[in-house]
Amino acid sequence: MKFLKKMKILVAAIGIMGIVFSSVDFSARASGTENKYKETLEEINETYDLDLEYCPIDTSKVSIEEYRNVVEQVAIQQRDLKEMIEKRASQDNSNRLISTRETKTVTKSVWQDGLSGSFKITATYDVNGMIISNPRDISYHRTPSAIILGINYSPYPGYPTTNILDTGRTLSVTYYGVYTAGNTSVGNTMLYTEFYYSDN
């Protein structure tokens, strides 16, 4: 009886150790797989001179090739957007016209190719002649097509930020946050648009 009891304890201990070792092995393999996804993101960041952030994903649902495709599309959009913003910041005109003051609430598509049909930004601001001031009540919206395609965006706390360009005639709005397409998310991505004194 004592021998049988000891054998049962030994078999149970071996079973528990097997579970522990297999879970440790699985965890190590999962971690190794996830590192490949992180390395892919780092390669893309280096290629496009960006600082996109890695968001954990279910590697059983997204292959490394699918991940690379989504992240590279996002990277191209972000690089092109950064270049456009830099060009806009370097342009400046000093023509001013003073006329009546009015308040506008305008909704514009974001600038990124491929995302302009998915997200829009709404802002309220004052216009005095050609000069914009007092931007407020800013929000972003997913379009019905984004909902259908499973595209989402979660802004970081503290965003959006605003800037007045063209000596007062243009309001820029910038969000940073997490972009999600299906099962893949990429952090530190930007949504951007501009509002003009002449917008209706």
C-alpha cells in the first residue's frame, strides 16, 4: 500500500513538472516569436525614419508577413504625412485682411492616403478676417467605411495638439495614438488635418 501511494505521488509530481516545463517552453517560444514582430517593427522604423511603437498582438492570428504588410503601409502613410507637415511649416505668407468676426465648426478628412476615408476631425474656431483663433471642441470620428473595415484609432491622453500656421490663416490639428487594422495595432501613429479661414 505504501509503495502504491508513493508511486501515485511520484506520477503526480512528474505530471506537474511536465506541465510546468511545457508551459515554460511554450512561454519562451511565444516570447521568441513576439521578438520577431518587434524586430520587424524596428526595421521598418529604421527604414522610414519613424518612431512607431510596438503593440502586443496575438501571433497565432497574424503572420509575420501580414504584420509587416500592415506596419509598412502605416509607416509609408506616416512618413509622407511628416514630410507634408514639414513643408507646410516652412511656408508662410504675411497677407492679412481684416473683416467681420465669425465662429466656424468644420469637419475635415485626415490627410493620410488610405485613411482619409476612414477618419475625420471636427474643430470649432473663431475667424477675424483671415485670422484664426481660439480653437476648441476638437474631436475625431470613424467613418462608416472604417467601422466596416475594422479600422480603429485610440488617441493618447493629452491629444490632439493644435498649431496656427500661415500667419494665422490655417489651424492644424494633430493626434497621436494607436492605429488598429483587424488584429494588428501600431502605436505612436499620427492623424493630421488642417482647417482654413475660408472653410465653411
